[in-house]
Amino acid sequence: MPDPARARTLRDAVGLGLAVGLYGVAFGAAADAAGLDVWQALVLSAVMFTGASQFALVGVLGAGGSALAAVGSALLLGTRNTVYGVRLVPLLRPRGPLRRAGTAHWVIDETTALSLAAPDRALAGLAFWVGGATLYLTWNATTVVGALGAAALGGTARAALDAVVPAAFLALLWPRLGRGFPEPAVQRRVALGGAVVALALTPFVPPGVQVVAAVVAVALAGRPRRAVTS
Amino acid sequence: MSATWTAVLVASVGCYLLKLAGLSVPASWVEQPWVARVVDFVPAALLAALVVVQGLTSGDDVVVDGRLAGLAVAALALAMRAPFILVLVLAGAAGALVHVLTG
């Protein structure tokens, strides 16, 4: 018997996995621009496997930042995956330490969104594993393509790549400022605050530290639930 | 081991442990209103900081070059709902154009 809900879940999972996975080209190129070799880029995609943290790590290292500042910014961006995990437990019910350890590796923005959007618990699991597998394979393959491709670039193409990296961060930030996210006006205020703090600190702190320091802008979000509108 | 490898490995393991923690700790630890609030807004602050650091700085200096043109083009493309890959290609083209024009 045909099952339209199952077919739709599979199509969404594979489609999103492929579309976002292609973005790994930009990550591979950004890693190369920051001076990482192809193995370091690949280890990040294979082991860290959470895009914003990966971009942050290579972004801070590329700006001349210390390893500590790079790790700090990656970990701060990784905290949201902890919250995703809590939301996924009732849907995926990973049993036993091995199953939990395997599931944890693919807890990211996209797999969480796919699982939460699925119509029931069985399809949530399907969306998680199919979306996760598609994205993981595509993301790692395109990371290598991006890193090797960028390494072969000359002067003008290098300038192009230098312009792509900040645009990649803007593209990661953009959806958070729109209607798809709760409290977009507060998100925009916090983003503006983060940008101002980072720019103001740039002349005075070692490279990369201003990125971690920008986390203080979260204070602009105000109290839980009772959002202050200024 | 180089500082880069150390950063890659430590951050990779750390990010994995953050994921694992979500599946392992009691929900009530993470679902405190203040924790949820901070976690919801950390990406906006950090990603915006990374946009300006990557787009407008070089070491300790604030620098305006082709990267700013790339950011402007990217913002326009994002506002028009262009797919991510197209946004990046257009930003790269703008950066390359400024590089060629300014020598």
C-alpha cells in the first residue's frame, strides 16, 4: 500500500540532506583559505559535523586567532546541539550507550528540524537517519572537493574566496533573523549587538577573542519569555 | 602536534560531547528557561561577530575591501531568497571584481 506520508518524509530528508550537504564545498574552501590542510578539513566534517561550529573554528584560525579562541567559539555554537538532543530523546528513544553514542553524532540543526517536522515517531526516526546519512555523506565529500579546489586557485580567485567566507557566515545567520525563527526582532538586536562588540574590540584584543567576547550580546535578549522590547 | 591539529581535535571531541550530553542528561537540566534563552541567542551573537570579523578586519585593523562588496551582494541575494550556493557565487564574483578593478 502506498504511504504518502512516508514518501514525503523520505523526499524531504534526502532533498534537505543533498541541498545542505553541497554547502560543504564552501566549508572546504573556507578551511583552505584559513590555512588548514585537506585532512584537517575532513576531520572537522567527519568528527565535529556541525556546520556553524566548523565555520567558526576555521574562521577564527584564519583571522589569526589562537587555538583557544577558535575552540571556544566552536563550542559556544555547539551548545544548541545539546538542546536539540533533549528534544530528540522522546522521538528517537536511543536505547543503550552504543545506540546513544551513534545517534549523538548526527544531532544537528537539519536532522532536528526534519525529525520534529515528521508526522509521527516512526517517521521522525526515518527522517533523522535518512536525512543524517544523506547530509553526512554529501557534506564530507563536498568538503574534500572544496578544500582541494580552493588550494588550486590563483590571485583573483583567492580574492573571490576571501569574499565568500564572510558571505557564508551571513548566509548561516540570515534565517535566524527572519520569520521562521521565534522572536526575530530580538534575534536581530542580539546579532547587531554581537557585531558591534566584535568590531569595537578588534583593535584591542588578540584576533579571535572578539568573536568569543561577542557572546555578551546575548544579554540584549532579556529575560526568558518576557522579552523586553526597546 | 601543531596548534591547528590540537584545535581541530579538541573542538571536534568537545562538540561531539555537547551532542551526547543532550541525549544523556535529564531534560530538566537543560530545559531551564535561562539556559534555553541563552542557547537560543548565542548563534545570532557569534555568527554576526564572525560576519564583521571575516568581512571587515585584518589582524587588529578594520579594513574595507572587496569583502564588503561581497557581503552587500550576499545580503541582497539572501533578501531575494536566492539559494545558498548562488549567494556564495555572487559574493565571490563581487569580491573578484573589486580585486580586478582596484588592482
